[in-house]
Amino acid sequence: MKAKKSLGQNFLHYPKAMSRIAEIVREQKIPTIIEIGPGKGSLTQVILEKTTAIIYAVELDPRMYDLLKEKFAHDIASKRLILVHQDILEIELRELVGKDRYGIVGNIPFYITGAIIKKFLTEKHQPSYMTLITQKEVSDRIVRRDGKESILSLSVEVFGKPRYEMKIPKKYFSPSPNVDAALFSILDIQKDHFKTLPEERFFTIVKQGFAHKRKKLASNIKTCFKTPVDEIFNAHNIDSNARAEEIPLEKWLGLARHT
């Protein structure tokens, strides 16, 4: 059964990565997980064997759905596995897991990485953690392996703690993608920062700050405030020559609270 390019399918065959995901599921001790795009069920099988979690496996491809239904008939009958034939981006979480705490795992289509992260981090009922496989370049940006902030890294950090797990060379996928992948997690997901700060205000400041990468941060965001930006920078101990990529999350939060 061939992978569908239109669905971004690249089937994983790397036991080390699958075992690591199962370890994380055990470590997090959340009894319910949603697996995004189980495909042929290789990761599903490992999680079933190595954990006690109940899995909601969300698969869009009808061919894979039918395959999984047959392959895991016993686990479906025992309700360890609940198969869902739907697009993960259109899923209604309240209908799926109710108010239960849950985690997210999956070897996700690279082209919808941003959409998946945004959907679940901004959900009213957020997951407790996310452990995902995506292209290495994106994972590196999320966990700031070069030490630089970006809109993507800040959009993740404001909700949880990103952690790099491992590199997954492209040879461990079928078909092999054009780039290497990586496994990463976002742990301790919550919205505590937005109890006293509107999300919209924070993201407006961040996006404006990165609008012109060659300009200094002060130039990019000066129109966002009534107070002179140099006074605000002094109050938060920010260098007037700093660029957006040099500013850590806590200082962005401080800036967003000014008017």
C-alpha cells in the first residue's frame, strides 16, 4: 500500500524513535493520548505494547483506516484503541476526549506542522504535552538549537516547554523525504501567561517585532506603544540596538503588557 504524497505520508520504520515516544507516554502518565496519522500502525503497535494508554488514532486516509481496523481488531474490541476517520485539523476535542487530560503523539505530515501546533496549543482544552516528528529544520527552530528566538519558538514557549528528543535520518522513512526529521516534545502545556495578558496583544507585538528582520527591534515595534519605546526598553533592561531574535520570552511578555 503506497504512501499518498497529497497527504504528506512518510511511514516511519525506526524502532529507536518509536520506543522513545512510548517512553515519553509512560513518563507523562496521562492515560489518554491522541495519535495523529497512525498510517500502517507501527507506532500504534509499540505504544499499545509498551504503555497502558488508551489511544485515539485519528486517520484521514480511508485505506489506512480499513487496514488499522483489521490489524487492531482485538485492541478496538477491548477499547484500548479508538479509531477515528477524520482530518485532525477539523476534530472536535470535546466530542473525542471530553474533559479528560490527554497527550498528543504522531509522525505528522511536515506541511501541516504549524497548523497542528497552533490548533492544539490554542485550544480551550489543551493537551498536557505533545510529542511529534517533523522536519529537523522546523524542530531546531522550535527548540532554539541556534540560540535565536523566532515567531515559531516564542509561539511554542509561551504555552509550554519545548524539548529536543532525537534526530531521525530520512533513510528511516518510506518513502524517504527530501530532508531529515527530528522528534521533539512540548511539555507542561498551559495558558498561565494569558490569565492577565490578552493572547492577541502578545502575538501582535511578536509578529511586529519580527516584521523586518534587518531592522532593530525598537524600530519595528515603536508604533505599538503610546509610551516612547526607549523608556519601555530601559524599564525592561533591553538594549536599544537589540534585534527581535535576541529577546527572550519573559521580556516579550513584559513588552506586551505595556500600552
